[in-house]
Amino acid sequence: PQFDTSGDATLITSHDAMARYLDKLVRSTPIESNFIKQLADHMNAEVVGGTVTNIQEAIEWLRYTYLHVRMCRNPLAYGVGASQLETDPTLRGRCEELITEAARLLDERKMVRYNQQSGNLAVTNFGRVASHFYIRNQSVATFNEMIGKRKSPTDADLCHIMCCADEFENIRVRAEELDEVDRIKKETCPIKTLAPVEEFSGKCNVLLQAYISRARVNSFTLISDTNYIASNAGRVARAL
């Protein structure tokens, strides 16, 4: 990206999705950035790595991202008004707003220490753990809140806290699966589940224990969810 102005890419996809990608090539629809949603997590990784030590360095780092390129090309899509663009064509002010907001969020969740007077950013143990195990900042906030309420957490508490992690929020609870989940819960869960199976944390807890117990899962969707939980539970547990 620092030297070349163009490049070639090969996209391999299924036949049913080919029309969607061909449509993007024909219409040349620009791909917008979703980096703002994960800005705090990526900024924390830069602070842990030592690349960013203060707000000004974080602003310069953000100006090298694809997000900044798209903000300059399509400012309205990123909440930049015409008056703000006129007074600040390089959008440095908008970058500072985003970085400051992310720094305050990370400081609130004890992942970095943000000095508002000097603008310095210092890493904490929570931030270092989140970066090393790829844990989202929302999960860190959830862990801090739930562990703070339990002086001596039991195995059931720890399993419940782990399954409440933001990494598992995309696990969907489907009505047709509830009967089998209830069966698995009764037959193969030695540890008490503190959340109902109608919630994603309860379903994750049951499937995680089923995976550890090597229980038989029949539903295809439950097998897929179990594999996803098993592939992420290790790093979440180590971080916790």
C-alpha cells in the first residue's frame, strides 16, 4: 500500500454468490469502512504494541487507515457535515473526535490509562490480555462487572461469565432447537447453567459442556454452533 497504486485480486466464491460480486464489479459500488465499530479494540492493540503512546500518535495512525480514505471521499456516510468538511478538509478534527472517544471508552473499561491533560495513553493488564487473546472491549467490561459481583466465583459462575462474552453474541437461539438443547442440558451438563437456554449465554453454556463431555449433537445447526463455540472458548477462557 505504501508504494503501489493498483493491484490484482482473485476472488473465489460459491456459484450462488457470484452474481452479487459481479454486480459490484459492474456498478463499481465503493466499499465503505466499518472500522469505527472496532476502532477501540484496534487502538488498544496499537497501545499494547507500543505504536501509539498518546492521542496525537493515534490520530496519525488513524489517518493511514482505509477509514480515513473513505471519510475524505464520502464524508456524509461517516457523520461529517458540509461545514465541518469546509473548515477541516483533511478531517483531522473528526479523527481527533473518534480517537478521543475511543480513548475514553478504553479508559472507562480499564484497558488503558488516558490522561486528558497530557493526552498520554498507558497500557494496563486488562488491555494487554485483551490484545493478546483478541478479546473485545465489551467482553472485558462484562468480565469486570460480573466478576466484581462475585467474591468467590464457582465453576458455574465462571462458565456463565465466559459464555456472556461478546464473542458469542452472534449465536442465535432457534425455536426448533430448544427441545434438543434441553435434552443435552439434562443428560450431559454436570455444571449448573445460570442462564436459560432461551438466551445465547445459556445455549453457549450447554453446548460448551456438551463439547467437553463429548455428547452427541444431532442438529446440523447445533453442530455448527458447537464448533464455533469450541474454536473460540479456549482463548476466551485463557483471557478470563
